[in-house]
Amino acid sequence: MKRFKNILYLFREENEEACQIKRISTLARLNDARVTVCGVLRDQYNFNLSSLLPAHLKKAQQLVNDEFRHRLDRFASDPEWLDAKVSTIPA
């Protein structure tokens, strides 16, 4: 049987479900694999035009990014991961 050593999970707000954590963490533990959770912002929120935006919109963009990072960290620190090796990559 082929083993998974590295598992990449794309975290989007709409994917945040405990049952997915259980499936991924089980697969990771069975294979002694490392899980990397990569944050992916939805396109309408990830407007990367900071050089063209006025200051108040830059601040709004930063607030959206900070909130998303908080959700990503909360997802990666969920107790359901148990002893799986989990790391994150921000959006």
C-alpha cells in the first residue's frame, strides 16, 4: 500500500467542518504523515490591489486577512487533530 507522507489541505471558510478534520487526521495518523493546512481566501475578498486602494480600504483588507488567519489558526488547533502533525500556511 502506498503511504502518504505529506497531506496538503486547502482551507476555505466554507470547508471548515469537523468531519473533514476527522478524516484528514485519521489518514495522517495511519500514514504517520504531516498535514499542511493552506489558507485560501475567496476571490472577492482577496483583492490584491493594495497600491491602488485608499487607506481605509487597505485597513479593511487587513481586517479581512487577520480574521481569516484567526479562523485558519483555530481550525489547525482543533482538538480533533489529536496527535497529527499539523502546520499552516497563511493566505
